[in-house]
Amino acid sequence: MKRPGALREALINLAILLLLVGVAIAAHLAGQGFTVTLATKVAILALAGVGLNLALGYGGMISFGHAAFFGIGGYVTGILASHAADGTPVFTLPFTVMGSNDMLGIWPMAMLVAGAAAGLIGALSLRTKGVYFIMVTLAFAQMIFYFALSWSRYGGEDGLSFYVRNNFPGMNTFDPIQYFAICAGLLALALLLTAMVTQSRYGLALQAVRQNSLRAAAVGIRPYAIRLTAFVLSGMLTGLAGSLYADLNRFVSPAMLSWHMSGEIMVLVILGGVGRLCGPVAGAAIFILLEHLLGGVSEYWQALLGLLLLVIVLFSPGGLIGILTGRARHG
């Protein structure tokens, strides 16, 4: 039987998801396509946050380089779509890879490449701890950012436009509500996967490593392998979010790889609640709402966001979910 606090949090999580879907449906019925697009952006950024939350909230890995995986997912999508448009192969050696405008083909590729990058970055970064881990992940992300900046074949600093949104079987992806349904469905699957992983034996081992890696190692748990697995899975989910974001805008640029993007993803996780299942969803909703309502009033709207973030860090480390459940701290 669930504890009262856990049951309350589960109900709040369900309410948050239903509210997101309800807003999108109501906006669609009212003919407000822009609001549906905002809800879609919330779902995509929440998915990126779910990826980071797996590493940060459950694994205790403070990564400041998750924009690398977000941007890689976006670039894989843009590159495959642009080559599909002109009929040229992406590369021919050691085997030929053609472009694609099929989402069901693009998503696995985006996740695979992002996961491979996460495996390489994690394998090296996890040999360090604390602030060194933060700086190494940031350094790798900046390396990829500057590579994309100078990659003239795919637009360099101007980015890459592919104009036509990719296809999903049986759906019109240009219809805002249908594309929202795709993104919200993937978000729900990612949340379900996260819940299953974190409640499994592996998830318990991951949280044991987060709390005390020395004690975990003493009982036979291998902290390095446990953390690396979580980091790779985290990178794959964030890469999928990057793919959806590129399709939303039909454009990808080095900005998706910048440290600012890493910061945004981390901020929305903190706002909603680190280590809370739907914390990234709540945080993404707050972030997009503030950006939409205050962005047109003043270019300094992020100052209010910074103040809100400061208050949450000082008085409610559990974020918005922690406030609503009365469980201020994650544990």
C-alpha cells in the first residue's frame, strides 16, 4: 500500500498531465493553434527534463552538458530530413545511409546517436566527481557546440532548415493538436519508463549509489556501471526530445547545443522538483508560462525566473511538486 504522501504525489502527477492535455484540447477547440504549440513545447522540454532528471534526480549526477544530447537529436533529425528532401545519401562508407522523413525511423537513430555520445561522455566524465564532473560534461557539450558552429555543410552558425515536418503513420503532423498528441504520448511513455526503471532493482541500486556509493560498493553494487547506464538512458531520452524540438520548429541550430540550453533544462527540473516523476512537466509548464506572459513585457523576464528559482532552492528543494505534496525534500 502506498504511503499517504506518495499517493498524494501520484494524484498530483496525474492532475498535472491531465491539465496539460486539457489545455491543449481546449485551445484546439477554441481555434488557438499557438496555445497548442506552446503546450507541445512544454511536452518536449518536459521530455528533455525527464531525461536529465533520471541522471540528476535519481542518480545524483549534476550534468551541465545535456544540451549536447538535445542538440544531437535535433541535428540527426535535421540532417536525415534534409537529405531525404534532395535524395542524396548522408554517407556511403562503410555503408550507405539515406535520408528519411519518417519519424519512426528518425527517432531510433536520434536516440542511438545521442546514447552513443552519452556513453562516451559518461565513460570519461564519471571518472571524476563533484565540480569536476560538472565541468567535464560542460566541456564536452561546448566541444560539440563549436563543432556544429563551424560545420558549414549543415548551415554552421546559421543553422539548418528543413521546411517540411517529418511524417508519422496515420497522422497529419502539421496539425498542431496531432503533433501535440505525438509529443504528449512520447512524454507519457518516458514517464512510464522512468517509473518502471526507478522502482526496479536497478533503480533501487541507482538511488543507493546516489545516497552513498561506498556503502553500495561494499554490498556488491558497481557504482560506475550503474551510473553509466543511467547516464546513457538519460542521454537517449534527451536526444528524443531534441528530435521532436527540431521537428516542431523545422529548424536546428547550434543554439540547441549551447550551455544556455543545458541551463534551461536544469532550471525546469529544479522548478518542478528534482527526483520527482512529473517535476520536469511542472517545471516546463512554469518556464514556458513565464516566458510567454512576461517575455513580451520585458526582455529581463528571466530576472523573475531567477528570483523564483532562488526561493525554491532555499525554501523548497522539492520544487513545485514538493510544495503541493507537503514533502519539501526528495528522499
